[in-house]
Amino acid sequence: MTLAFHRAGSGSPVVLLHGGGPGASALSNFGRTIPVLAPHFDVLAVDQPGYGGSLGDPITGQYFTHAATELAALLDKLGLEQVDLVGNSLGGGTAVRFALNYPSRVRRLLLMGPGGLSLNVYAADPTEGVKRLVAFGRDPSRARLAAFLRTLVFDPSLITSEMIDERFQAASDPAAMRAMREMGASFSNPATYEEGLLWRDAHRLHHETLLVWGREDRVNPLDGALVALKVLRNARLHVFGGCGHWAHLEKFDEFNRLAMDFLTPST
């Protein structure tokens, strides 16, 4: 399949990989971020497999591996040899798997509460956010979606009725529901699920990496950063207080300054 994407700006290429959850997409996660980064970078906001405009084809194998393979094909099509990757949650997992499988194609990694790389040391597992996500998958409803979305933020006022309605409509698409089941199965299939345990292989990454976490993250809690910070060879960690899983939205201005400083090529 060809992944859908939104492109803006010019300069060094930066790929934005959105998080998961019902109704997610590149624009739902990064719609406000794209115009901020576009004056400085060639921004490519990608709908990951099973989301947004990238519905249709089945998800085969482990999700992070599948998504990384599809991303490589898209970059080939666009003639982009090397990119920076900005990944939130599920997108962070895709970014890490891409960097592991195609190391020369990545310059820097900016990862916000990344899935697969986060390993809970003290927090309960599954986390509150994951439990809410599973509950929606088993019995989809607007109320269960709202409950899940509220676990993503520290400030619940950010979860508006309009956001809930928009994401529930997108999540109710039969193709989106099928993709959600396929993705969930990929994280539990005995034949493939170990490919999703990215923290096991993270020591192989040499890329400069910025880990960003919200102190009050209820999906991938802050203690999940400890192993990643230990094994990644060239990593730093930035923690936002009063912030949940959506650091790029809850700390919008601060995050954008942090991202631009990290991603701006050295002269």
C-alpha cells in the first residue's frame, strides 16, 4: 500500500508519526504542529497503516515492523534518503523499529512516550490508558472512547465533545475497526510479538535521541523511560510536569521550541 501523508515546508526532511488509539491520524495528532515546523523543515506527516487515509490493506506481521516497512517504501517513492523521525506513542515505536531496520536512513529521533521502547519498572502493567483502549476495542462506544482520550492528558478540558465526535466517527469505519483488531493481534501473536519489545534491541541505536515524557503520563508512565535512557547510547530525556501522554499538545509552545532546537541541522 501507499501510506497517505500531508506535506508542507522545505528544508531538511522531518517525518511525523502519530500515536494510536481509535480515530487517530496524522492531522488529529499533528494538525497544529505542521504549520509551526513547516517554515523550517520539509514536514511529512504520515497516516500510519490502519489509520486516516492509510486504511484498506491488511496489517501483516508485527505492527511496528509492518509500519516501518511501509514507511521505507514511501520514502523511497518520495526520493528521501535520510530523515529525522518524530514519533508519538505508537508512532514512537514505528520510529524505533525503522531506525533499527534502516539505521542509515535516520539522522535523529525525537520520541514522545514511545510504545515498545517504554518498559514499566514500577508502574502497573497494563496501564490505565491501555486498559481503556482494550475496553473500547471489545465494546466500542462514544463513552468508552471519551474515557480513553481523557487518559491521554493531564488537563481533561483538552478533550472536547468535537474531538470525541470526530474520532468516534473515524473509529467507527469498518476498515478502521478491522485494522484495530489486526493491530491488537500483532502485539499478542506468539510468532511475532517479540518484535514489538523494542527495548531489547535499543542498545543497537547510535542515533542522537531526544526522549520526551509527560510526568503524569497514564499510558506509558514516566518510569518506562528509565530502561530506554539506560540502554540508548546517545539519548537525553526531557520531562514536562503537569503533562500527560500528549506532550506535543499539552505543552505546545514549549515542545515546539524543544523540537526545533533539537532538529535544526548544525551549520
